Amino acid sequence: MSLEIVLITGMSGSGKSVALHALEDAGFYCVDNLPPELLSAFVALEHVNHGNRLAIAIDVRSATALPMVPQQLDDLRMQGVRVQCLFLDANTETLVRRFSETRRRHPLSKDELRDGQNALLQTIELERELLADLREQSHVIDTSAIRASQLQGYVKSLVDVPPSRMILVFQSFAFKRGVPVDADYVFDVRMLPNPHYEPALRELTGRDAAVAEFLEQQPAVHAMELQISQFLENWLDALAENHRSYVTVAVGCTGGQHRSVYLVERLARHFSPKWNTLRRHRELDALKAPRQG
């Protein structure tokens, strides 16, 4: 069995510890805050001692050595190692709130207690700059509006996908709760007929047959689905040839319950014969996810 490595990085306060715990539950041997200088030697040693599945978290505490990580990952791939890079992100407002709630100090902070929120904002922006190259190479998961249990589920679903072609992630969301920062493409479907205004459909979702039947009768919905499909079909092969491992397509409506959910289900079904596809329903998944703490 070949060696599989998941590298977790991302913004401080974005949930890297939660993701690492999810991988530990999935059978990975996990290590947090590994200095990048030790990555190659650690992989060689732990492959012998702990088997074929390793998860490694590297963050901005290793700022001076971060530029060496992309080349190290390329070297591992040349050796036949399957490498997946996950970058956890969140919007700045969410990160500030999390630091405030936990009273943690940002790892790059020098005098946060004296300068207050302005210093924290500047530190977060500096961290984004330092991690920009790793983010560009990774599958990004926006944790701004999801619970810890949702994040655990998303991480486990990603590592369970067979290592073949590019992974295509379709995600529904509500514009009223913010646009996902992990989206490569965002499609706004709020102009389509809304089942919310049909009393019999209001409490249902885009996964329910009655809602699907209603939307299937709308020419505008057919046109939107066709145009999104055609756009993706025109460009997915080029993205794969450009060595993209993941593409996230976000479809948003007002509440993230009916139209976006229906179209994500349809699009995932359409593209699944050719691509590895995953479905996420940010708002619906939040309703199912147990609260933590």
C-alpha cells in the first residue's frame, strides 16, 4: 500500500485542531506543528513506524521555513507519495470573534494586549500574506459558517475519495450568511422562482421530490442548470491539465434551502460519471450537525 499524507495548514483560529482530530479518527497518524525543515525526514521515519497514512499540521509559527514546503511536497509526489493539502480559512470577522471568545493570543502577536483589535487585524492580514502560496496549492475549506462537526465530516469525505482525477466539490449556500471564501466559482441563482413562497414547499428542501418537481417545471431553472453545466464542461479538463486537485463550485440562493440545494444535487449527479464529486449543503448540514461544547 502506498503512502498517503494529508498536510493541514491555514489561518490561526480556523479549526486545524478539529481537522487533525477528524483525521486521527479516520486512522491517520497525526502530528501538529511540525517544523518544515523536518518534513522529509519525519515522513521517512514515520512511514516505517506508523504505517501508510500520515496527517501533518504546519502553520504560521514556522513562518521563516514555509517557502520550502511546496518543493518538499513535490519531491514526495515524485517518490510516489499521495499528498493532499487542506487549507482551513475563515473571514477576518470570524477569526477576530474566535480569538475574542477563547482569549487566545495570535501566534504572530507581539503586543496584542496593548494595541487591541487593530493589532489583531494587522496580524491576521500578515498571516494571510505568509500563507498565500500554500493556500494557492491546497483545497480550501471555509470554516466561517460551519460547526466543528461539519468540518470533521468534510475532511473525512475528502480523504475517502479515491486518488484518481480532480475532485469537484459542489456546495450550496445562503447569501444571507455570506459567500464561502473557499469557492473557485460562485453562481447566484436568487433570480429563479422560489419554492419558499409556495406554502406546501416552504418547510421542504431541494432534496425533496415535491420541490424538485416544482423547479423542474420552471424554464429558467433548466436554463441556469444548462449554462452552469456548459461552463464547467468547457473548462474542467483545462483545470485538470493545469494540475488542479480540487475545484469548488458554490451555488447560492437566499436561504440555501431550495434552489441552490436542488441545483447542487443535479450538477453533482451530472458530473459524477467523469469526475470525483462531493456535495456540501452548508445551511442544511448545519441543521443536522450536533452542537459542540
